[in-house]
Amino acid sequence: MKALVLYFSLTGNTKFISHIIRDAIGADEARIPLQGEGVQFENYDVIFIGTPVWAFGVPRPLQRFLEKTTISQKRIAIFCSFSFIQGIVFSGLRGLLKGNTIVGQRAFREPRRYKSKYQAAIAREWAQAIMAS
């Protein structure tokens, strides 16, 4: 199966987890905002989408991207990084990704700062389990 890790990151926490997932499963990677021509989503079997939590929800740049982009009939795993609480980020992502199958979700609390080795191991195991399912 071919996988993509698509993420938006501001402080580097989501980027940190994205790189762990990418390396664990040998996935391609794309950061929002996309540079150049973008991504051919039809070329991927599984898409991991990562985001920080902003104001308890999905950051506006990622929300705008998903509203303008057609991603459908894909297996999608969603993940977030957060400081205090996850808020409604997962329900927001599910609403933006209708027409796809959400195969997993995972939250990581300040992964670059708080138990980073442990959270990296959790991210690796989670991504590998998604790919094996």
C-alpha cells in the first residue's frame, strides 16, 4: 500500500509526529500549504492527516485546504498535536473528510517537549498498525 502523510504545523509538534510516521511506514510527505503543483491523492491508498489544535478546532489554513481539495473514497488516519486539550479537532476533521473512511485517530500532547521518545514510539506503532489493517 502506498501512503501519504499530509500535515499542517506551526510550532513543529505536528511536523515532528509527521516525520516519525513517514519514516515508520516509508510514506511520502506533503506540508500545507503545498508548494508547486500539489498532490495527486488518487495515487495513495492511505492518507495520514495531521494538524495542531487551534482554538479547540481545526486550524483555518487546513480547513480551507480541505474545503477546496477533493479527497474521496480514501482510507484516512487523522492525528493532532495539542498543548492543553484536543477540543473538537477530530469531529471537525471528520466533517471535512466526508466520503472517506477514517481508519484511526490519535492525539499527541506537545510531542517535542513531553515524553518525546514515548510519543514517537506510540506514533510509529499506530502508523504501522494502520498500514497492516
